[in-house]
Amino acid sequence: MNGSFVALAAAILRGFLRDRAAVFFALIFPLMFLVLFGGLLGDQSQSKADVIEVGRVSVLDDLPAEQRDGLRQVFNLSHSDDLAGSLAKVRKGDADAVVQMKGDRLVAHYTETDRVKAGLTQGALASLIDAANVAATGQSPRYSLSVQRVEDDSLSTIQFVTPGLLGWAVAMSAAFGAAATLQGWRNSKLLRRLQLAPVSTGTVVGARVGVTIAVALVQLAVFLAVGAGLFGLVLTGSWWASIPLLVVGTLCFMAIGLLAGAITTTTEGAVNAANFMVLPMAFLSGSFFPLDATPGWIQAVAHVLPLWHLNNGMLDVMVRGEGPGAVLAPMAVLAGFAVVVTGLAARLFRWETV
């Protein structure tokens, strides 16, 4: 590593650190979302329904101990003798259902405010009634169920949002930095002067790329530290494979920033163009929320966006337990985007603004 590269990289890094807006949008702003989602939505993985038993509910109370324990994995059960008060809790949202026995009939009162829990409650209770009816005939069950957990209970909101918000933060920082740098250097005539300086173009580009990758790695370290330290983020064994993926993703979004800088004439215009490209991509790529419930055409659009491949690759190796090979396809896609977009930016670039 020659002295020119080190000196130039150090100068670029000092410029970045002195730019409070750049530091804010690269680190502080994305972390605000991580803290917001981690703090407010940290318990969203809890899927148990709160069910109040009014009086004696023989279908539930007479279950064998093993089945009773299994039921508590689905319901938070509590007892009460006050039907009116229990129903009032359901109406207020303090409970999800009230169950009582009327002869041989199990009556369930529930609210559909949360349709997921309403469906869970009805399905579980219907299964219990079916099992009780079979048992009442004196017949031995012909079939049994064996369950094996695949995803750990710790896969909660923080598990999903950390890779997604990290991908958005890296994309935003890389694209904005490249766009602003290109326009700033062009408008200040620095690019022309660098042509006359005893420093090769490769050294200049390498220094800028090196600083951007270093910032991305710092973002990775900070996000993982905050997620694990404050909100219980649990990484799987191949999380380290996200590092090369993040490097290639940084190059991809630097290319997008170069394109934004090439098609605009001012630094503000370049940053706005980069924002126009990256921000919608963040919403369509699952950085803030899962796309599973979105229409099929939105998911189809998402799959052609580079940020989706970055986010999905990091999810695979950080929290889904996939091996290092899971990042190879996303890296290939991101590298392809980087090459194509860089070539397009080079064709559209003009030394002088009109």
C-alpha cells in the first residue's frame, strides 16, 4: 500500500468525519430506526393468545398434564368467575377470548381486532373439541403428531429488522457519499486537478472505495453491537459471511451513487437523485417490514432490486441459519449491478456541467 493511497484515504476519511450530516445519515439516523423497532416492537414474536376461563371448563381443565402444557404454548390461560368483567376485558383488548362451558358445549367469545390471534384461538379450540369427541367414543387415536422446531423462538422483530436496516444504512451511505463526492469534485474542478497530480486514477478511486467500505464495516459493527447488547439479537454461525456480501453491496450502491452524480449538475441534485433511487428501494426490499403479505407483483418487483438481494442474503446468514454459500447468489447479482451501473454512469458522465 503506497503512501499516496494512505494519505488520500486519510484525507477523505477526515472529510467524512467532519461532515456532521454525512455521519448523521450514515450511522445515527439508521440507528434511530433500529432503536425504535427494537424498543417498540421487540415483543411482536409473542403469538400466545390471552384466554380467560370463566367457571369450570372441563374440556380444558381435564386435559392430561402433557396436553395441558402444550396448550399453554398457545394460550396464556387465566381463570375468572365474572363473565361480564371478562367480556369487558375482551372488548377493551386486554384479553383475546373468553371461554365457558354450557352443558357439553364450549362457548368462546372473542374479538377479531387481531385476526391472527382470532384464527389461532378458533383453530386451537376446534382441535381440542375434535380430540375430546374422539376420546369420548373410547377409541384409541390412530394418528399422532410429532413436532420439531426449526426456527428458534428468539427470531423476533430485532432479528428481522437488524439486517434490513443495516442494508438500508449501507446503501444510503454508499450511494449518497459517491453521488456527493463526484459532484463536489467535479464542480470544484478537483477532478481536473487530480488528472495533473502525480497520483494515478486507480489510487484516487481505490482510496474513495476503501473509505466507503471501511464506513460500511463500522456500520456493521455498530448495528450488531446495539442489536445484541440492547435488544437480544442472536446471530447464527455463518454471520461472518455477511462481511463479503456487505463489501460487494457497498460497491453496488456506490455505482448507483455515481449514476446519480453523473446525471445531475449540483451536489444537492446528486444527493436528491440518490435518495430517489434508494429510499423507495428500501420500502420495496423489506428493510422496514416483511414483504410476505404484499401482493405478488410487489414481490416480483422487489426481487429485481439490488437492496432486496443484499437484505435477503444478510438475513440468511445472520439469523436464518443458512451456510456461507447462501451469499454467493446475492453477491453475484450485486456485482452484476455494480458493473452495469458503473458502465452506464461512465457513459453519461461529463467533465463540465452545462
